[in-house]
Amino acid sequence: MEIDTDVLVIGASPAGISAAAAAASHDVDVTLIERKEEIGSMPHPANTFFEGMFDRTSEIIHHEYVIREMSGMHIVSPAGNRIVHETPGYIIDREKFDKYHVKDLIRHNVDVITGVSAHNFIRKKNIIRTSTSDQTLASKIVIIADGISSGLSALVGLHPTKYPHDIAWAIEAEVEADGVGDPDFFEYYIGSIAPGWKATYSPCGGDRANLGVFVRRHGQDVSRFFDLWLKRFAEEKNISDVSEIRIIRKQIGGDPIATIPDEIVSDGIMVAGGAAGQSGICYGMRAGEICGMVAAKAIASSKTSRKALSEYRRLWEKEFKSEYLLGRSALEILRKLDDKEIDRLTGMFTDVNLTLVTGTGSPRSQAIRVMQFMLRKEPKTALSLLAPLIRAGVG
Ligand SMILES: Cc1cc2nc3c(=O)[nH]c(=O)nc-3n(C[C@H](O)[C@H](O)[C@H](O)COP(=O)(O)OP(=O)(O)OC[C@H]3O[C@@H](n4cnc5c(N)ncnc54)[C@H](O)[C@@H]3O)c2cc1C
């Protein structure tokens, strides 16, 4: 059996769902296929975001999937320096979040097919035939939103990320211990506890929390970092024995936080979300929206060439490129500093309200204000730590 559609979306990731909804809202025929039997079942571990990120999408936050509202984050250095950033955040029930968005797809008449896996593509005369575990689907455009591990983009010769070796490999666990869910700030611990990125503590209310490690360039098995993090967490929270922290569920995965989108467009094909190095729920959703909108325009004008679809890349770069490069540079600086250097850097922010330092505005202008603050406060320390790294090239 062969199914005809204008746009085929592969993967019910945040990017895939948003791309399908955006394209369908412009009156084109959209089919979304998802490998899992049910969207939202076996949910992805990603379940937090900040309001400032969500505001980048065209949606509003719905309380039916919010578990907990948070007041912001603490960034904690190896020696315990704490940087406080007040910025509204959310812990969500990812299953409810995904199911909420499936309703949106149905409202937009997207044909959603679950339990079907895409295998390969053949392109002939502007039609792409996607073979799946079930049938062949013929479409004018394919949007690949299959996450970091499926690798469908490689089948069409695309290298969608610039630094694929820089995925942060992660373990995240739902845990239970007395009162562990009470605080209303996320805590992110940096340094050798989780090289290249962070160890996380998300208090979910009551006795529940999520603990995770996200590590770059130390292989995919990061369990030794997770074990160290549990020990440090117990010490930090005065829990006398690690065994008092009961692990309910552990999930592993990769976060493409520093991989940077590269070749994300080909003839009739666009790549979005984690597969394209667009890490994060909200960033994936926004990239999906752009992708879906460009797909609809291309269908309307019957122009689906690489050149026509490159508008997706152009619009994405306009909104996000400098922010992504800045984020990667910050993570590279973090990866190259040792614990003592991180303590010296974070020491500059002791008793400082980071929210007042960053102010509002684009992430770029906020980062510039942070640099200016550091140079004013301790010019020697700031220059001695940052200048060699910047000279050596952190991008
Ligand atoms: C442990 C962990 C925690 C994280 N926490 C957060 C967080 O709190 N907040 C945040 O913003 N980000 C977080 N991230 C980052 C995360 O990577 C992204 O936010 C996002 O959820 C991942 O989306 P994705 O685009 O990679 O796709 P995924 O969510 O992985 O979705 C891809 C979908 O495609 C389907 N699929 C794959 N191959 C095929 C195929 N061949 N045919 C059909 N369907 C297919 C899969 O079944 C899957 O449903 C976390 C990452 C990890 C690893």
C-alpha cells in the first residue's frame, strides 16, 4: 500500500509535532509517523523548561501538564559557590505534555500513524518515497525529526550537526527521599562532577526529585559520574546514607546541547529537533514551527528544492545561530576550566543577584553584561581565566 501526502514528518519529538501542526495549519496534507505504539508512552526524560525559552514558541503554557512551577536556578561550583538566578521555570509531566500536543495534531487534521518506523528514502521526480516497517509513503517533503540516535538524515547524505562527537551523554533518575522535592529552585552543579556540562537536581514536590548528570567527551556510559553525583548530593543535603535515596526509574540518553546545526536541508528534506542539533524542548518546538511553515509555503508554490527549503535554515539562523554559538563557547570554556578555576570564576558572583546583572533582552546581550560585570569586578581573574581560552578558540 502506498499513501500520498504533501508533507511526511518522521518522529513525534517536540520538533516533529510542532512541524506537523504548523504545516497543517496552513492547509496542507500532513502525515506524522512515530515508531512508538503510543505517543507520550515511555516518555522522553526531558521534562523541564524555563519561561524565557517557552516564550520563543508561539504557544502558551497549559497547566494541565505542569507538575510544578519553579522560581529559578542555583548554579553551584565545586567548592559550593552558589550563583542564584531568579527566572520562572517549570517541571512538566512529559506524557501529558506529549498527549496534549497530539490533540493539537488531530485538531489540525494531521494523519498520525504510530507503531511505524521509517527505514529508507528514494527520491524520483520531486517525490520522495519513504519505506517503513508497514508501507511506503509518497510525499513532496519529508521532515526528519527522529532524535539523536536514529540517523535517518545520513541516508540522504546529510551531516546535520557540526560537532556530533560533542553530544552530552546523560543519566537521569526519578528519586524519592524525605522532603527532597521541597525547594523551588533547580540546582545545577558544574565542574568535574559532570565534565563539560552539569549535574542536575530538579525538586518535583514532596519526597520526589529528578537527579541527572550530563557529561561531554567521556564516552556514552556516564554511570560512574552518576554514582559520584548521588554521593555528593547526599552530602549536600545531609542525607546520612546514599541508600536513603530510593531510585524509582533511571533513563539514559544524549543531549545535543553543543553540537550545532549544520546540513539541515536537502532537496525535499528538512531535519529538525535533536537530530539537527537543536537541543531542548522549546528550541525544538520553535525550529519545528519554522520548518512546518516553510514546508507549507514550499507546497503552495510547488518549489521543494534544496534552494527553496533553505529558507528554513536562513530563518532559523536569524533567530538562533548567535545564541547557539554563544552557548557552545560557554560550554567549551566550562569544559576546559578545572575545578579551582571554576571556583575562582563563580566566586565573583557570591552575594550577587545574577538576575540584576543579566537584565533582560537577548541571550547575547545578557552574556555581554555578565562579561562586563566580571571585567569590572575582578579584571585580572576574568582576563587570566577567559583570555587564553578565547585565544585558543572555543567555538
Ligand atoms: C536525560 C535527558 C534529559 C533531558 N532533559 C531536558 C529537559 O529537561 N529540558 C529540555 O528542554 N531538554 C532536555 N533534554 C534535551 C532533549 O534532548 C531535547 O529537549 C528533546 O526532548 C529531544 O527531542 P528530540 O528532537 O531529540 O527527539 P526525541 O524526543 O528523541 O524524539 C524522536 C522521536 O522520533 C521517533 N523515531 C526515531 N526514529 C524513528 C523512525 N525511524 N521512524 C519513526 N519514528 C522514529 C522516536 O521514537 C521519538 O519519539 C534532555 C536530554 C536527555 C538525554
